Amino acid sequence: QQQSLAMQLLKLVLSCLSFDFIGNSADESADDLCTVQIPTSWRTIFLEPETLDLFFDLYHSLPPMLSQLALSCLVQFASTRRSLFSNPERAKYLGNLIKGVKRILENPQGLSDLGNYHEFCRFLARLKTNYQLGELVMVKDYPEVIQLIANFTITSLQHWEFAPNSVHYLLTLWQRMVASVPFVKTPEPHLLDTYAPEITKAYITSRLECVPVVIRDGLEDPLDDTTTVFQQLEQLCTVSRCEYDKTCTLLVQLFDQNAQNYQKLLRSSSRNPLEITVQEGRLAWLVYFVGTFVGGRVTYTSTDEHDAMDGELSCRVFQLISLMDAQLPQSSNEKVELAILWFLDQFRKTYVGDQLQHTSKVYARMSEVLGITDDNHVLETFMTKIVTNLKYRGRCEPVISRTLQFLNDLSVGYPFYCTWLNFVEHLTFHTPMFPQSKHFPFLGMSDNYSLSDLKCRTAFYTALTRLLMVDLGEDEDEFENFMLPLTVSFESVTQIFNSSFEQEEAKRMLIGLARDLRGIAFALNTKTSYTMLFDWIYPAYMSVLQRAVELWYREPACTTPILKLMAEFMQNRSQRLNFDVSSPNGILLFREASKMICTYGNQILSLGTLSKDQVYPLKLKGISICYSALKSALCGNYVSFGVFKLYGDNHFDNVLQAFVKMLLSVSHSDLLQYRKLSQSYYPLLECLTQDHMSFITSLEPHVLVYILTSISEGLTAVDTIVSSSCCASLDYIVTYLFKHLAREGKKTLRRREISQDGQRLLHFMQQNPEILQQMMSILMNTIIFEDCRNQWSVSRPLLGLILLNEKYFSELRATLITSQPDSKHEVLDQCFRNLMEGVEQNLLVKNRDRYVCNTEVSRR
């Protein structure tokens, strides 16, 4: 009973200390950054040293389940806002915290419990989060405590398999302490130059030592969790820069030792695969370390000596690249290759381009050993590595994807990379897509490759086109030459379609073509270059894509790349689709998109009812892409949609009807459950309500009910894209209704036709008043009682709803007030009065802004 009481009391204290006192809604996932905004009235309790002593005593005396709660409370005590204390009081409070830390580390028995260990690591991280290094070094026991913390950290890193998630907090502590060193002005020694190199050494050696254990015992490899690895490496790079010469000396020694052992194993007559794998695992870690430390260079603290050390380390990785590539195609290690690509990217960011003078000392040693004298030579090495990976590692999707990402990153910075012209020529004109795809196997269409392997092609052609367009400019002949491999392939598909064709061959070719073209289209962000692509594909090859969607609508592996290609074509990025005034291309493009969306929509609805696991891949994913394409067209400002009705063209009406048919086949729950679908449907609906209310008013009542219900349910969505689009759509509908009523009140002969246009919607709303009333209730409750992250969007439609439903607003206001305790009635009533203060009976911009401002004031 006593333990149960103690547990409940500790939980109560923890809840009080964790309360969001000022309503800042801190992100719980970033708890190491949290500051607890303790009320000033609690100040006297926090100033009493017995308060902290009590919780430290509870930790030492209670069993693990309860001592963990005591430590959780201490984490919050360590996060108390600084402004609660004066400077002397804060120093005294920090001294008590440090004294408690020392006591725990001198008696570490309780830390063998996983929960206690984790909370203690969080506690240490909070110390540096809330206190400056200059304050910590002034504490009486600082030298002893920093040594204890360093020993504790080293022990923790050496036992890498124990509580790996807690290491983040320890590295956070050391990262922030080392980062603060340049700003410390106190004469007392911080001692980090003594302990930081030891922490770095412990992390490096522990990771190397874990490799044989992981391989021998079949454990989960830490390198497989790249998110955690990169996060820890980012923290470590700051720590490693303290006494950087010691870090580099250690890393050079370990790299040379392991590289020599690896070479011996390769030359051995009796090659042991297990030992080679272990050695490659260690080399992978070492390459990650070198990349991290090189990438951690900070301009204002780096010296020529540090750059020279980076050159020493980089030499070894470039030599390892040559060693690994010499073994191709017989053997290759994925982890080493991924580590090398990480290093190359870090080296590019740090030492390649205009961000650094070419006289950097990093190239001095590299010039002696490798003949690499400047960043142009480095780019040639990059080029060779990329080509080698694309040629020999086509079956290793992670390596190919990362290689292409590296190529893309390089292509974005093209102005600095003149040497890429030779590379472009090599890639473009010596590797036609299908006849000679043996050069780069991932471009091939062999049955040995799964369809998912083709995804890499989009990134490849994006980078290739981005590089080419800078040099090609407006040269149409050169563009045709660049597109020649795709032209040949499209002609082949066309011939296959016109004969009794082999479906699988045509299908795989079209999937590859769609992915290639999407990559090319993505990179063409000027009107001139995009027009060249449009003239190339229309009308010659559009019909092939249309036919493919009609034939293989049941196979998302085929339809998804084609639909995504069309969606990319519809994107008016950088105004690239603003064709000349004499050009019909905008309308022609929309007509093709309309045909494809209608074809896909009609065909996909013939599938009938699908199982839960099939409904998204077979149906909803394609619908979401169609909606995304249609939204891009409606918002792109390159088509005058009134032209279609004027000239009797039904493509616009057809695509809107396809939108409705597809929508009615989707349940409301699916609309919100599948994120990609909701993020394409709701913005599309916003476009329709903004510019095409005549279409909305023409819908059948059951369709209107569906759409308005979807808006109502989306108002409370967690995704702000969805909720904001719902608010905007509702605002456009309400504004349309309000303006219609205003016109009805002063009807003239000139306004009669416009009034009739909205009469149907008005009649529907009068028949179903509960729809708008429910949405008003939802928005009002959101504004008053919930954490509203998009308050401006939520407030916007409320004024129109209030003006259309003044009677219901009065009832809702009375209900909300009476639902609160009596003590809050007067306050809430005053808030409602303030809400409408100075607000007039119109929806002019100035009046709306006044209402939104009143809403903000009332919330406060």
C-alpha cells in the first residue's frame, strides 16, 4: 500500500511538473529541448534545497519502478525556466542538481535498471539544455562531476547493445557542451579538451568492436538504422572537433590498420568470407566517421591544420574507392558503398565549389598521394565513381538510388561544375536506352528486373536533363538528338501496338518510358525547354499513353507511372506552361489530360468492390494522382476554361463528371485515412469552390451532401493541409451564398440570370440547414476549446456562417456558455461580445479582417 501510494504521488507530481502552463504545445518528440514554465507562486518551494534532496533520496531508496518516476520528476526540475531565479539563486539551485548527479554516479547500482538509466541520460541532457557551460564550470564539484559523467558516457558507449536509444541524450550533452566552448569567458577550466577526445574514441572503437559480434551472432546491425546512425554522427562531429588532431590521429591509425588487414585477406589464397565481411563492416564505419568529421568543418573555427588533417583522412577513402572498384564485378559490399557515397556527399558540401578557396590545405596532401590538386579533379573522381556504380551495381537498389541522389545534388549546383560536360556526353550518347542498356543495367527492361527497379530511372533522367539543358539552351536539333533513344523506343512501342503485340514487352517498355519522361519533364523549368518536350510528345506519342491506360487499368505498376507523368506535365512550375498567345498548347494539353482521367476513371470504376488491402493500390492511388493532375490544371492559369463551353467542347465537363464519379466511389473514411488521397482531393475541391461554383451549384443533392459532409469531417483533420483546404472551400461556398442573398434583396433585370444560377444551391441549403450549422459548431468549438494551429484559416469562414445563421449562432453561443462552470459564464459571454464588436453585416475584406482580429483577441 505504501508503494502504491508513493507511485500515485510521484505520478501526480510528474503530471504537475509536465503541465503546459503557458499553452505553447511543445512537440513531445523534442522533449530534450523543453523548458518547464513553472508558475512564480511555486518559487519558494523550488528555492528550498530540501525539495531536490527529497527526490534524490527517493531515487536511492525506492525500488526501480518507483525510482524511475523520481528521476522523471528530476528531469523536469532540471528544466525549470531560468527566469524563476535570480543569478545567485540559480547558481545555488544548479549546485544542488550537480551534487545529486555526483551522488548517483558515485553509487551507480540503480542505473543497471533500463528505465532508470534512460531517465538519468535525459536528466544529464537537460542540464546543458537549461544551463550555460560558463555556469556549470563555476559549480564547486564540476571537475569531479565532469570526470564521472565522462566515465559514465564511455562505459555506456562501450556497451553499445544496452539501451541504444539513450545514447542520443548523452551525445546531446557533449555536443552542446563542446559547441559552447568558444563562448565561455570564465577563467575556470572546462576540461572538455581532456574528455571530449575520450568520448569520440569510445564511440569509434565501440562501433568497430560491435561488427564481429553482430555478424557472428546474427544480431541487428546498427548500420541498418541509418536515421539513428546519422543523428548520432551529426552529434559526434561537433564533439570530434574538440582537439581535432587527436581524433584524426586515431582515425588514421585505425583506417590504415583495417585497410591493410583487408588487403591481406583479399590477397590470401584461402579467402575467409566471414573475415572479409567483418573487415568490410569496420571499413564502412570508418568511412562514415571520415565523412562525418570532414562534413563537420565549421568555417569560423577551422584552421589550415584542420584542413590538412581532412586531406589526410580523405586520401584514405579515395584510395579505398579504388580498391573496392578494382574487385568489380566479382564482389561488392553494399554497406561500404553507401558509406562511400555519404563521404563523397559530405566532401562535396565542404570542399567543392565556390564555398571554399581552391588554395585550401585539404588538397595539399591529396595532390601528393592521389594527384588531386583542386575541386575539378575531385569532380572527375565523382564522375568515375557514379559511372562505375551505375554500370556494375545495377541490381543493388539502395546503392543505385543513393548514387542517383548524389548525381542529382551535383546537377543542382551545375554552374560550379564545368567538367560535367564530358560526363554528360558519356551518359547521353554512349548509353541509348534499350539496345545498349548493358552499359547501365538499371536502364534495361530485362525480365530479371522487377518493375520496382525501374523507379531509379526518373532520378537519373532528372539529373541528366538538368545538366544538359544548361548547355543546350534553345537548340532544338540538340534536344532531338538527346531524345533520340526515347524516340526509338516510342516508335517500337507504337509498332508493337499496331500488330499482335507481346503485352509484357510493351508494358515494361512503357513503364520505363513514362519514368524517363517524368524525370525529363521535372527538370525542364523554362517555357522554351518545356515547349520543346511538348512538341516532341504531342500528338505523336500521347495516343500511346492513352492506349496503355485503357488496356492496363487493372495494373497500377503500369498506370501509376503514366498518370504521374501526366500530373507532372500539368505542373506550371516557374510559369513554364505560359505558352505564347497564339499557341493552343495549353488547351491541347488539358484535353489530353481530360481524356486520360476520364478513361482511367471510367475503367477503374468497373472493378467493383475491392478488399481493404487492394483498394488503395488498385484504385485510390490512381484516383489521388488524377485529382492532383486536375488540381494542377485548374490552378495553373494556362487554360481559359470558359472557352470549352463557348465552342461546345465537352472535355472540361467530362473531366468534372469523372471527378464526381470517382469521388462517389470512395468512402468518407478512406478520404481521410489515406494521406495522399486527402492531400490531393481537398486542395482540388478548394480550386473548384474558388473558381467553378457554377459547377458546384449544378450538382445533384446527394453529391452536394457528400461533398459538404467531406468538408465537415475534414475540418477537424490533424493534417493542416486538409483542414485549411476545408476551411477555404467552406468560405468560398458561404461567400457565394451570402452574395447571392444580397443580390436577391436588390434584384434587378441585369442580376436576374446570376440570381437563378445560385437559386438551386440556396434552396438546397434551406432544405438542409443542419449542414452549415454543424460546421459552425465544429469551427466555434475548435476556436474556443482546442489547440488551433491554423487559426486564420478556421476563423475565415466563421463570419459568413454567422451572418447566414444568426439565430443558430445565438443558440450556439448560449449553449457553449451554459456548458461551462458558472465562474466562467461572464468571461465567456464577454468574449462573444468582443467577437462581434465593430463587425458589420457584410463580407468585405476589411470587415473579415476585423472579425479575424477579434477572434485572436478573444482566444487570448
